[in-house]
Amino acid sequence: MSSQSAEPAENEKSAPEETPPVEEIYYRKGDIDFCFLLNRRHHNLRVFDYRVGNYQQKRDFFDRIARAEGLRKVFTVVEKQDSKSWRSVGFSREGAIPGYFRTADAYVMSRVYTEDGEPIQGGAPKLNAPSVSAKDKISSKPRGLNLELRENEEELEQATQDLTETCLYAPFRRGIFHPDIALHARYNKNDFWVGAETDSSFGHAKLDYLTPPQNESQLPTLEYMMGALLDELARRETASVFSLVPADWTLTAQLYSTLGFKVTARLTDHMVRPAGFVGAQLWHRRLSASNAPRLSAILNKS
């Protein structure tokens, strides 16, 4: 994972480097100024746009990158008034992230491509996903479960690298390509991780089950761990949280449903696994800081 500027000088040569799975690239030319995350692992590109206008020129730029890199998708997250402009140049609205900008909702605008790199006419195909029903929320800590708070950057980076293929991890923010806070537990001879990419400026966090459930017996452990992480995020004045879940991962979806999350976006061909492209559901929940227990109390609870 790395960061660079787009379009090096003509004829410039450099030593060959290993291509990173996720690359942060800056581009500025005239009235166009943006940054994007090129995710080669999932064949998509996440755009951070800093100036309004020039939408057709921007779209053409992304179309060229999509063809050159073999991308399936380009997407951006914008406020409502900007979403109409992206739609006018062929992007589709795939849903919303309520409270993403603290006082305003965000809209996920996407452009999906064929295997030949051509934009799909008529916009992104609609995503269908299995329905899930929430289970009764557990009320107590599973016996013998001990949680450890992890905030060391090197440790979290290594854990994310080790678990990326298992959880189909994809960073959503700039700069740091791993969670900055996580809970870890060793329980029933298994390691469990839940993490969060936090954004204090907008008061939101993206959540990940870095070890998604493999069977129903693991649900109580992972539910309790995510509940504890939500309490800690609320204490840190995080207003809302969201997570991207492969559309057919019903056990993970069940966990979020039980914890009070709702689906607010359905994203076509958003992730890649060995069998091919898979869509994702965006699960969202607002948090309240009132009565949120301190994590130290949760960790020490017997």
C-alpha cells in the first residue's frame, strides 16, 4: 500500500517496484483536484473529490483508468447536491450512509464496467441479497472470554495483512489502510478480531469483522466483541458507524442485524474473492454516547 501523484513526467523512468494492492494517488490539473484509492485487490477505485464541477472530464479520466487497470467499479461518496451532478454523467446512486458528514448524509455514486472496461449502460445493476432476521441480543459476556484493546499501529497493520483475504478487507479512508482501534480475543482455541477505521472530524467509523464468523457457534463471541467496540466508539463521541458485508455472508449480516444495524446501500460487484466478483451490503447504525460504559469496565468484567 502506498501513496503517489498521478501522471509522472513524460519519458520519466524509475526502477521497477512491486505493485501494491492498494495505492493512494493524488491528481491536480487546472480546476480538477482529487485523490483516489486504487484497490487492485478488489478491482475498484474510491474517489475523494475536492472541487465541484468538471464532472464529464472527471468521468472520462476515471474511464481511462478503469480500462488501463482492468477495474470493475469506480465509486465516490458525496453530499446530496453533488450526487445529482455525478448521476448526470453516468454514475448510479447505490444507497446512502446516514450521518457520514456528521450533519449530512452521504450518497454512494458508482460506475460499473464490463470485463472489457466499457461502462455498463443504464447504470449499475441492482443487487439482490438474502434476507436475514435478527436473533435475540446476548445480555452477558461469554464465560471465559477476555478482550484486549489494540491500538498499536504496527500490530494492527500486521493483523490486517494477515487477515485481509479472510475478511475481504478494503480500506475506505485515506492515509491509513488498516483499522486504528481493534479488540482481540483468544477463545475456544480461535483468534477473533473486530476493528474500526475512525474519522474524528466527521464523527463516524467503518467497522470490520476481521475474523468473520465461520459457523453459528462463533456468533455470541463476535457479537459481544462488536458490542464492546461500539461502546468504546460511543465513548469517543463517534456518532455513527457502518460496515460493508459481502451480500451472501448471512452470518455476518445476522450479527449486524442483531446489533441494531440497517441496510442503507447495496453495492454491485464491490469485492473480489476466488469465485469472482460479489456485491456488498452497507450496514449502518447511529450511536449514542449516553450511558456508554468505559472499555476498561468491559475488559475487566468477569
